[in-house]
Amino acid sequence: MQLHGIICRVAGRHPCGWGSCALFARLHLLVTSSHSSRAAARRRLGNARSASEACVRLYGRMMEENSREHLDTDNEMGGEDALVGNVNKLMVTPPGYTGPPKKGHIVFDACIESGNLGRVDYISEFEFDLFIRPDTCNPRFRVWFNFTVENVRETQRVIFNIVNFSKTKSLYRDGMSPVVKSTSRPKWQRLPAKNVYYYRCPDHRRNYVMSFAFCFDREDDVYQFSYCYPYTYSRLQHYLASLERRNLDYLQREQLGLSVQQRRLDLLTITNPAHLNQEREKRVVFLTARVHPGESPASFICQGFIDFLVSQHPIAQVLRDHVIFKIVPMLNPDGVYLGNYRCSLMGFDLNRHWQDPTPWAHPTLHAVKQLIVQMNQDPKVSLEFYIDVHAHSTMMNGFMYGNVFEEEERGQRQAVFPRLLCQNAPDFSLSSTSFNRDVVKAGTGRRFLGGLLDDTSYCYTLEVSFYSYMTAGSTSPVPYTEDGYMKLGRNVARTFLDYYKLNNLIDESKLTGHINSPFDGSSTSHQGNNAGNGKVKSDRKPHGVRDY
């Protein structure tokens, strides 16, 4: 109550009733844990000009400090306070052990970019219960995990139990497994499905638990485990910087805004520079990704999309000559950096706030919405496509969600692009693609922009499985790799040529070169760790090949 009064007084008004300020409620768990926290909060709020600025400043600083603090290394890590931050170089020893550290006393660390692991319980020398840290300021979401393990003993065999998932339905039921890499094998690999178990556990109030067995085979290695292939904010920045260094006249990178924690919101424009003439009619395709930070496959799709459009492939050249592509690769940079699954720094699911984003609570979403609204009001701009890229935790393949309209003809036109994409991408499922106007999705980009833009615009959510796809005629799922996701992004880009040819917006007589030639990505590959289908360059067996 005292802190809430301070926040309200800073804003120049009287304290309001307990719980009536939604943002204060989000801060309450963090700032009432100790007297020192409250005193620090008072000091930090002194120069704030508004209640919103006070809340943002307080929460941003506290979370940055929290990410650096060491959690209690005592093995009795009970209580929810342990889940506010990530474990930091936590050595887990047997209860009562007081001797010097030994090899095999595993050290867990999630204070890495996009890291998430909130607590570790020692069960036995062979077994550990692991607790996912909830999204910052939102305890509802516990799905993403990403942490490192070191100080292991060669041939040490363990079982890790992820015990507090917030979702019960999961692709772990269908053969999905976590990914792993290590110092000597820096390419991500999926663990063997036979070593992964997903079940209701009576020891954890019958919650669903995912257990995986692992045998460490190199004492000096640091091992990293993750829910899916991570794609961090830093990785994106390195990738975009490498594109800038190429000085392509048809690529522009600009900072559209900043997140709450002052991270870049990047906007790429890819087109023939002649299209940027103020007097020229503009045909725009707008694509966004990573509004949900834990859905890392969306970033690989987005990179594949960009790689293709900036390449010298004949289709890419034709598309640049006819279309302006606007791309926001990471809508939620704070959530990605912090290792959240669904929310922003302040606990908001940004994909439910398109109707009324605010510049202080949802600055990245606010900036993108403003840009789209401005383009929509420009009579020389035709915003023809909006695609928001996501990953799905319970379904296979790639697929799309679209909107439902009263005009049947508009609905039929909206179905054209997914049908064309299905012909280009063997992992895209038309049968899983659906069109709806579900009330709970009213605040999403697809739904909001579908109502805002005119009837010549098409808005979609592109989903891709966290795990695998099934091709026509196959009997077993094919697990996605990093390159598999990028290939889907390249195929999305190619499909725009088919769409515009079908609608006579691209003259086929102007198409030159080998339009159907494959894209190998060699000229635009900047990430050394992109997973492909090649063999691991190591004289050791891949991770997890030993039976437990």
C-alpha cells in the first residue's frame, strides 16, 4: 500500500484503492518481498514524471538487478520467491553435504540471454526436478526453458524432470524432445525421442511432467538444453548488422522505436529503391515475428524470408521490382532477451493489445500499429498483406489462420494465398489452415488489422510447429531443423510471385532467368550455427545416443 501511494503521489493524485491499479498489481509481488526492496523503490521513483514512468522505471531496473543476483544455493529452494529470477551458477549437492565441490555436483545456470530456469530440486544423484521461471509479471505462462549445465562427470547419467508446465497439451506427447548443444558440439540437436517421457506425475499434484534422460560424455564441456532452437535478440542484431554491411541499395534498416528496456525495434524495407519515390503508387507486404518471445521458430522463418528477398534469385529480383516488403523481425525484444514464453517485460501478451496499445506499456506494438495506420491512410499506399509469424505448441506442420467476413467473395479471395503456399511448401498444411473470428482473438494483429484495413487487404497468422511436419504420403513426422524453418520462410516469399502472377499484377513476359531454380542461401548465410541436414563434425557420437 505504501509503495502504491508513492506511485500515485508522484503522478500528482491521491492514492487509490488496493488492487484498482492493474500495473501496480503486476509490480506488487516484486516490490513487497522485503523492506529493502520497498526502500529502493522509493529512491528510484523520486525523479519520475508520471505513474506510468515510475512503474516502468522501477520494474525495468528491478528486473535487470534480479537477472544478476545469485539465488540461494541452499538445496532447500522452496517458496515461490525462488521463481522470480533465474538460477545463477547454482551448484546442486546432496542434502547435508559440506565438503569441497566434486565433479558430478552439477552447476545449473540460466543467467544467459533468453535463459529460463527458476529452481532446481535435488531428488537423488541421478535425478533433479527443474522449475520453469514464469514470464516476468505474469505467473500464467511457464513453457520456455533454456539453461546450461557444467561440472559434470564423464559417463554421468541423469534424469531431468521439468515439473511445472502451465500447459497440459504438448507436442511432447507426439515425440517432441528438447534440443541440446555443448562446447565441443555447438550445433543444436534434438534429443532421441526414446529418452523423453511426458506424463501425469502423482508427486507433483498430478501435473504434467516432461522427463528426459541424458548421459554426459565430456567433463570439460558446458551443455545447454532448451525447449526449442533459441534465436536471441543478440543473434538478430548480428544478423541485421551483417546485412547492413553489404550496402544493398534495395535494403533499408531503421530503428522504428525502443522497447521498455531500450532495446531496438528494427524495421527492414526491401524493395527496388525506385518504389520509395513519394509520388509513386506503393504495393506493400508487411510481416512481423516474435510478438510471443518463446516462439523462436518464427525468427528462423523470418530470417529465411529476408534471406530470400535480399538474394539474387530471379524471383527475389522480380518481387523487389513490384512490391515493397516491410519486416519487423522481433516485436517483443525484451521478452525474447529475458527468456519469457508469451509476455513482455511487464507481463502483457502483446498479441492481445492491438486495439489500444500505449506508448509506455507496449511501446513496440504502439510504434508498429502507428506505422500501419499511417500507411493505411496514405492514398498512394496499398497495404495488401499482413502476416504475423508464430510457433504452435500442440500442432504439426505450418498452417495459417485467417479472418471470416460477411462478404463471401472476400473470404474466397483470402483463401488463395494459403492454397498457393501449400503448393510451394511440402510442410504447409492446408487442412490445418482455418478462418475464424473467435472472440478471444479480438486483440490479435490478424483480427484487429483485418477489421481496420480495406477489403483488398489480407491478414494472416502463420503458425509453424515447434516439433515436426508430415508430408503427403509420409507415415512418420519429420522433425524441424533451423534450416527447415528457414526453408518455410523462403517458400512464403516465393509464393508472392505466384499470387501476383495469378492476379495479373506481374507481367510474365518480364520474368527472366531460371524462375524455378532452387535457392541455396549460400550468398546470404551469416550464421555459423544454422542447423542443416549434414552430419555433425565431431569424432564423438551425437548428444544423447547412449541409452539410459
